[in-house]
Amino acid sequence: MTKTMRVALIGVPAVAGLALPLVWSHPFVLHIAIQALIWALFAASWDLLSGYTGQISFGHAGFFSIGAYTAAILTKTLALSSWIGMPAAFVLCGAVGLGVGFPALRLRGHYLALVTLGFGEIVLLVATNWESLTGGAFGMHDFGTFTGLSGDPLHQRQISYAIVAGITLTGLAVLLWITRRTEAGPAFRAIREDQVLAAALGINTTYYKLLAFTLSAAFAGLSGALYAYYIQLVSPSIGASSQSALVIGMAVFGGIGTIWGPFLGAILLFGITEALRFVGVVYNLIAVGAVMVVFVIFVPRGLAGLRLRRRGRVQRADRRAAESAASSG
Amino acid sequence: MLSVEDVSAGYGRLEILHKVSLEVAPGEIVGIIGPNGAGKSTLLKTIFGYLPPFEGSVRFEGAMLAGQSPDRIMRRGIGYVAQAGGIFADMTVHENLVLGGYSLGSSRAAARSIEKIYDQFPRFRERARQRAGSMSGGEQRALAVARTLVIEPRLIILDEPSAALSPRFIDEIYGTLADLNKSGIALLIVEQNVRRILDSAHRVVVLDMGRNAFAGASEELRQSDRIRKLYLGEDAG
Amino acid sequence: MVEEILEFLILGFVLGGIYALFAVGITLIFGVLDIINVAHGEFFALGGYALYIAMVVLGLPPAVGLVLSTAAVFCFGLLVYPLLIAPLKKRLGRRAPGPLFLVLTLGLSALMQNSMLAVAGGEYLKVPPAMTGGIDLEFTYVSNQRVLIVVVAGLTLLALFLFLRFHRQGMAIRAVAQNPAAAQSVGIPLGRVFTLTLGLGCALAGLGGGLIAPLFSVYPAVGFTLTIKAFAITILGGLGNLLGAFVASIIVAIVEALSVLVIPSEWQNAIAFGTMILVLLVRPSGLFGKKQP
């Protein structure tokens, strides 16, 4: 398959899929599509840190929550535009990520996962208990949506969709660019495979681990800010550990370690769970659990891996053929 | 009693052993030698079931071992002493021996057997309550050997029993092994210390690059200039 | 003041008993399988539901109910290794598992928690106390249910330690935790030990869930907060260190209970996490841990 063909094969349906909600502008379809895109950015951000770099975060909803609250507080309390709120959430969460990343440098594997889980719980507690800032258990509302939207509800949703899709896809492109086109990508992968070896190869593991933490938290925070402006309600539960579990489930579904796998996985899984809402609210969460269990055991590379694995098999067969040709010749 | 035929094995997709064969007769001491990376330890691990062979057969007293797990293989009467001994360092000497008899089920049979081992190795009776990991390297190795005796094995497989031991302890452990062999137990020993194994073993198998390179009586090997030069790192003559 | 402190100390011991049952189970599973069971809290909740079924639905006496509910959770726990962990282990072969086992048990947690929600609904179910009445200590009143928790938790943990110390299967569990390859070489089947360990660990959680049910009510997420707290405790105690987990449970519970005197109760939950993070920064292997992470 040539490269142009592949780009066309992926690109055309992707663009068509993206444009569909604008053409077929049913408010409910737009509502689902916007949320799916927000989750997709969130899942991709988790994957950069945990899938790509191998530093497991079990508290990523904490960053999402901080981003959402930052947006809400800036807009409600300081009456700032969403165009300031979103970059502010991005920068602040990046800084928080750096702050969490520093102590996490000393920890690996299980310990890191548990500490990030604790971080998420602390964010949840602060959001619940710091009432004067966060509105306590009921959260914050009425801080407004994206600045400058028209009053017409359908039109408002269409524009929101365009904004969210634009920011999310830019985020995805940036993450893919960093991991594929800069020296950070190989460094991240080396850290995931063997930290000691990576350091021995001259990779500045401290720098790259902190970079992954900062970027991942920043994009998680950005997705939180998008959520806040679109839903126009933030409450402590958006930072609950079940949200972290959900985003991990999405990443596993799509295939961790590929950035675009979790992005796609989130959109699909969110669609499935929303569809299951018609069956019953509980069943969609059961489905998420089942997907995680089944995929980890039977499809550990997720949807993204289905294609990669076949390619691996072909490569191995090629190598074997080359070897036998060499030995017989 | 043990026959390994055309066994290929390795880790993951990496093949380390290529069609290796060897035999151990009842009451025999067989040594396996060869340069580093020749696949000696891999061979033992494959025989004892830690690694499944890619192909070939492993038979013990007529029964197929290939594909079985170590805990089943040992129940046929095979003891295994891992490279560093593989004792339970945080447990007492006595607990190590009790676990040696785990497969016997009935604790009375095991207790009788352990009593016999204490008679054979009186120093373990004195140290029964001591943490096994706090003993010297030589004693830990001896404990690992003693632990296999609880089930009264007919064959013991040892992976470098002399590794990292001082000459005095090497003498001791080989003395013990010679005694065990006199009582009728066959031994299959991987050894880096070639002189030592040539003195003890009846027969020696040389592995190189994962293949059989030579097999014959120890005496024969000692006579062969080529083998000495190639595998023992000596100048002929 | 002194009376208040004593009162909260007693509360600390009651909670400490529950934490210890929970954290020792997590630690046991981690020590033997090298897996952190994120779904541990769901077995705790399952214990509560099983007790509810036994006592309220079937009308069995409390003692029988508690034994049966714990046995039921034990049986559920026995399934975890053969159904979930063994297939993934087999698939992985010698490759490094990375986060996969964490994700697997996280998925199990979501699956179990929401299945309980689907079956039982989200309401808080009341379970009658196994014992009524109490002891009047003048400054405070200690209900017999609380005494029962401390006594049963203490005796169970003692029995567990004796089992691990002296029983053939208990020794096999310790042997696998120390050196799995050597354990195999003396004839211990790893699969059976892993299965049994998960059963035991989950049963401890189930017992805790049953014991505390009359005080806390039963609902699907009852165990999840406890799971997170128990992670903090197991880290403080040094992952894999049973005695450390026990001591850390008591300490955390007492500090939490006493902290009410000093800081607002809504921040109580932050104590365990905060302490965990602080300890990890100073000693990355935990207070009593020797293994480097």
C-alpha cells in the first residue's frame, strides 16, 4: 500500500466523520460527538505519560479536574474570556504536572501508580472541601460557555463542536508530532523499556520524564477546560478515580503506547457507553470494566495493535524467508 | 534413566539449544561443560521443566517430561539445585527441609526423612532454627543439596555447585556429592570448574554454541589434546 | 480532653482492625503474585452484600452469616487467578507485564462495582449488628459490635499468621513469595498457591466488609475509598511486608481518629494519602520496606 493510499484511506473517512455532525446537526449527536472528542484528548494525554513513557498514572482525572476548575474559576470569579481560561488551564496543569513529576522521579511501577492515585484523591478532597473557591460538593455552574457564541442553541452547539474538534485535533497533532518527529519520542520509549539502560545510553531520563509529566498534565488540563466550558458545570466527581479508570479503559481499548489508539478508543468507547445508556446507566460502566478485562487479556495492544500485529507477522515471515534464502544460497 | 533427545529450546523466540542429546544411566555422574553461553544452564532448565522445549523429547525412566512443570517433574524422583542454591533465605534451615518434603504430603514421612538428613548432616541439626540466609555460601549450597534429599531422589540435577565458593567448600560439596553417588543417586552436573568435574564425573558432555560438541568418558576427554585446547583453555602438551 | 482522646483511640482500634484485615490481604497478594489488586475493595463490598443476603434475606444467625459470607467471598477470590490472571500471564510469557496487571484488576474493579450496582441498586442497605448492647466505660459507650470487630479481626489475623508460619500450605505460600523457582523445585505448584493466595486475601477483605456492614451500611462503592487508603497503608508498611501492613493499619487508623480533634473531619481522608506521599518522598521503599521500588 502506498503512503498516499494509506493517508487517503484513513484521512477521507476521518474528515467525513468529523464533518458529519456539522451536516447532520442533531443536537444530541453534537452533544455526544463533543464529549467524545474531549475524552479523546484526555485519553491521548494519559497515553503520552503512561502508555508511551511507561509511567503509570492512576490519578489523571486529578489533572482533568484542575483544568476544569481553573477554567470555571477564572471565568466566573475573574470574568475572563474562555480564550484566556483554556491556555491558563493548560499552563497551570502543566506546572502541577511538573510538581507531581518531581517526586515521582524517584518512584517506579506500582509505587508511582499508587502515588498518582493518592494525588487524584487529594484533588478530589480539595475540590469537595475548599468551598469558597470551588463551590464545594455542588461544584460551580453559570460561568458561561465559550466566549462569543450566539444565543441560538443549535448554532451554539455547532460552534462548540468546531472549537472542541479544532483544539482536540491540534492537541493530537502536537502529541503525535512530539512522539514521532522529535527526539523525545525515542527517549520516551527507551524510558518505558528500560530506565537504567536509557540513562546508560546518555538519555537525560530526568528531563524526559518531567517533560512527559508536564505535557501530559497540560493536555489533560486542557481537556478539562474544554469540558468545563462545554458542559458549563464542574463538580468534584469529575476528578473521581472512576474517571481515571475510565480513561485508562479507553486507552487500553484503543491500544496504549500509540497516542492515536487511545484517541480513537476513547471516541469509540464513549460512543458505545452512551449507546448503552439507553439500556441502563449501570451497564455502560459494566461494559467499560468488561472491555478493560477482556482487552488486557486477549487484545493487549488494543484496536491499534490489530493492524500492527499483522504487519509484525508479515515482517517475521519476510525475515525467515530471507534467512532461508541466505542459508541455502 | 534420563534421556534427552534432539532437544531445542530457548527464551521467547530465541533458540539457544539446537538438537542437544544426552543420557544419564542409573548411578552415574555426568558432567556438562562448555564455554560461557553454550547453553548449559538452559539445558538443565529445559530438562527440569522451567523452559518448555521447542522440540525433542526428555524422558525419565520411560516417562515423558517435556512440557510438564517442575513441580510435577520433581515428583518423579528428581532433585534440582539451582545455580545460587535457590534456598529460601528468609526461612529457617528446618523450614527449608520441611519444604523439601512438601511433595510427600504426609508430614510423618517427611519428618522421618528429615531426621535421616539431620543424622547425615549434623551441623544442620544444630542450626535448625537459624535463618538459612545467614549461613555461609558453602553451607547454603549444602542445604540446597540436602533439601533435595528429603524425597529420596534417584537423580539430582545441579547447576554449577562450585560457583562462587572457596576451594575448601568446593571440596566439601564434591565430597558430599561423591557420598550421595555411592548411595546410588545419579548426578547431572553443569560445571565451569572443568578439572573438578573431570575428577568426579564418569562421563562428560561438552556443549558449544548450543550443540553437542563432544561426549565421552572423563578419561577420554582428559586425553584429547584438541578438546583440552578448544574447551578447557589449555595449551596442548 | 483525656476522655475524648480515649474515645477516639477506641475508634482507632476498631477501624484499625478493619484496615488491617484489608491491607494484610492486599499485601499478601502483592507479596506472592507481585500484583496489586485494585479490585480488593469490591471483595470487601461483596462481603457486605453476602452478609446482607445471609442475615436479612435468608434470616440466618449472625455467626453463621459471617462465616458463610466470608466463605462465599473466598470462593469468588479463588476464581480470580484461573479466570483472569493466569490467561494474561500465559499470554505475556517472559515479557515484562508493565501496567497490564494493574489495568486488569482496575477493570475487574469497575466490572464488579457496577455489577453490584446493577444487581443491588445504589441504596445503602442496613445490616443488623451481630451483637447488640455494649459496654459502658463511663466516659464513653462501646457497642458490642465494635468489640466484636476488634476481637474477630485480631483472631483472624493471628490465625493467618499461624497458618503461614506452621501449616504446610502456609509455608508453601511463603516459599513462593520468596523464591518461586525454588518453590517449584520442591514440588509446590505455583498455580495452586496463587489461586489460594487470592482466595485468602479476598476472603480477608470479605470478612472485613461483613464485620463493618452494621456500622457503615452496604453499597457498591463502600470498598473503593478503602482500597485507596489501604494502598497508602501498604506502602507505609512496605509493600509485601505483612507485619508492616498490620502495624501501619493500626497507626493510620489511630492517627485518623485522633486527627478529628485537631483538623476538620472532612480532611480526614487526606491524612493517609498525604502521609503516604510524604513517606515515599523520604523513603521510596516505605517505612518498613527493604525492597527498592
